[in-house]
Amino acid sequence: MQYLQEMAIQCPYCGEVIELLIDGSVPQQSYIEDCQVCCCPIHLDITITDDRQTCIVVRHENE
């Protein structure tokens, strides 16, 4: 069973909305992904709840 889902976030650097592919099979995730527009590193904290709700916290890499 695939748990991949596409989510939209706003880059904390340039403000552009970008699409991410989230692996919903991992309940707690924290990683860096570069913005597809300005190439700055975005720190992502992702939580998948028991009822499959996705919460994404987006911030500058240095915060």
C-alpha cells in the first residue's frame, strides 16, 4: 500500500508555493529540502497523525 501524498507549502525565503511528495508511512519526519524556485534550504518537520492528518512545519534552515 502506497502512502505518498502531494502537499503544497510556501517557501519561507521567496514566498512561492511549491509541491512536496510526503511519505505518509513514517509518522515523524524532519529533513531539509531545497526550494524548487530559489534553491534555498527549507527545514521541514512533518507529523502524520493516527487518523492520517498531515501537519507540516516549514522554517528557515537556520532557525
